[in-house]
Amino acid sequence: MGNVNDELTDVLLDLNRYCFEKHIEFEIEMTDDTVKSSIKKIKKDGEVVIHLTLGEYEDNVFLNKVTKFLTKLKTTP
């Protein structure tokens, strides 16, 4: 397995590309490492928004969560 930072960057770039192609708003909120990282799909003003809060960047668990989120997003109609 490679560097977690590099892998997370690659997954986030792929997520950003997917959101751009599907015209889905993608928000990233950068925080300090005391805040738990999270990703969720929300409705804002009737539109789907992918909201990502990034706290701890060197986090294998969050990398796996984002990877699964993106896979589910791509395979769910």
C-alpha cells in the first residue's frame, strides 16, 4: 500500500472529477486534526451536494471510507 496522503489525494481528485462530470456540487471543508474527517451526501436548496470535512489527513480509515463512498456513488443510479 502506498502513502496514505497520495492515495487520499488520488481518490479526492477522482471524486472531484466525478462530481464535475455529473454536475454535483462538491464542498471541502478543511479543519484542524482535532475534528474527525467525514463525507456525506446532503440536499441543499433541492440540489445534491457532496460535503467532505477533512481533519486528520493521514488516516487509513477515512481513505477507505471515501473510496467506498465514491464506489457507491458511481454504482448507484
